[in-house]
Amino acid sequence: MPAAREALLDAALSALSTLPWATVRMVDVASAAGFSRQTLYNEFGSKDGLARALVRRAADGYLAGVEQALESPGGTGDRLAATAAWTVRAARTNTLVRALLTGCWGERLPRPARLSGPPSSPVPAQRRADAGPPTPAELLGLVRDRAVAALDGGRPPHDPALAVTCEIALRLALSYAVAASSVATDAAPLVRDVVERWPAG
């Protein structure tokens, strides 16, 4: 029931924009989405399951944006600059993405833990969500590895210097996401400049 799942996740995200996660009620999420509470429980299993799905969707959306940014025209500097710009924009506009990237969840957000055992939901999308969100280090590693593959032709072995370049670009973007510069609000020009000066750029 993908349409129901997306509608329920949208309703949960909308509720989270005005309420702390602890006060978001399942019955209200179901009602706002136009589905029964039973449908909500069938899809997510519990409020924790809903939280895991919400955070997983945020991670997947961020990674999809990374893929799109890496397809930008231009050389290594341009494509990493586009990835940096997307990272900063996503972190500033989506509190879940910011939490995923920084590890700073705050009291208003759901902070789903990984399940102790293997995911067992009958819903495939929920089994994936129940595996838990990536840590900031894991997410950074995923983005770095995707960037290296996109910039290095997708075939291993990859140039180790390119991996370092990608990691530096991403860490610069994260610094802008956490604390904007007083000189500039866009990380892209700095990333482009650093990458063009770095040996692997």
C-alpha cells in the first residue's frame, strides 16, 4: 500500500512541524492522512516503526538529491560544489536530514533506535526502515563513496586521493550546515576552490 504509506508519512511529518514527536498521536496521524489507525499500525507496526520510516525516508531523499547533484555538468569541482550546496540546503530545510548528518537530534525529533534483532515486518519497506537510520559517519561514508564512484567512472579500483577530496568537500559542506560563515552563506564556491587546488581535483 505505497500510497497509504506515503500519505501517512506526510501526515506524520506535518504533525512534527508543529508538535514535539513525544506528543504526536498515531490516531491523529491516521486521521490527517485519511486512513484508519489500523492501517497505520499495519504499515508501521508501532509509533517507533513510524519514526524509523520517517527518518529512513529523510535519509533516502537526501541521498537521492546527492545522486542528482553528482550528475551536474562540469568537472570534479563543479559536481562536488553542487553536492555541497544540496547538503547545506537539505540540512537547513529538513530537520531530520540535519539530525542525520550531525547526530544532533534534539527533544522535538524522533530518534529511532536500531532494532536488537532482525527486522520482521511483513511490509518490505518497513523491514528496510526497521534496520535503523545510518549514523552520521555511515551517511558521510555513503555520500563519499557515491561521489567517488560518480567522479571516477564507477569502476574500482578508485583513486584514494579522490576519496580524500570528496570527504573534504563533504566536511566543508557540513560545517556550513552546522554554522554558516559570516562571510558567505553558500558552501559551493569554497568547495569548488578547495577541490580545484587539491591534487585529486
